[in-house]
Amino acid sequence: MFTVRIMDFVESLSDSRAIWIISDQVLRSSSSIGANYRAAIRSKSARDFLNKLKIVEEETDETLYWLEILEKRRIGSGTVLASLIQEAHELLAIFVTSIKTVKSNMILRNSKK
């Protein structure tokens, strides 16, 4: 689970003020990915599903941003961080593709009415 891997990584970081702030941000955004995806799966309509998926996309992109900041500062294990960044890119690609598919399906449904 992506969020658990982020938690493990963040717990390995130092306790400086700057690191704490970024760690808090990456924890919040990464945990929001799973929570909002879960909400999307349970949505009642295609429009609601799409809106929740857009939130998931935004939170994934924000998580990626904070991970890239850590990478630029060479903070934490390079191998673990690189793996998390790769996974975030993959998740982002999946969510973007899903959003495009949902939009296309909504357009198709509307054109058949």
C-alpha cells in the first residue's frame, strides 16, 4: 500500500523543522489518495466518480511534488525515495487515464440519449 510505504519512509527522516513540514505534507496528500479513491469507488453516479477521481489525481500530483522536493534536497534513502517517486508517477498515469475514460464514456452516454 502506497501510503504505508510513505509512512515508513517519513518515519526514517530526521526531525528538523523543514523536514517535519514536508513530511507532514507528503503524509497528508498520500493518505488522501487512498481515502478519496475509496470514496470514488463507492460513488453514486458517473459525475460523482469523476469528481472524486480528479481529487485523487490532484493529491497524487501533490504527493509527487513533495517527494521530488525531498529528492532534490537528497533527503532520505535514495533507493526508497526513487521507488516512491516511480510509484507516484505510475499511479498518476493510471488516474489520468481513468479520468479520460470516464469522460469519454460520459460523452458517449450523453450522445445516445
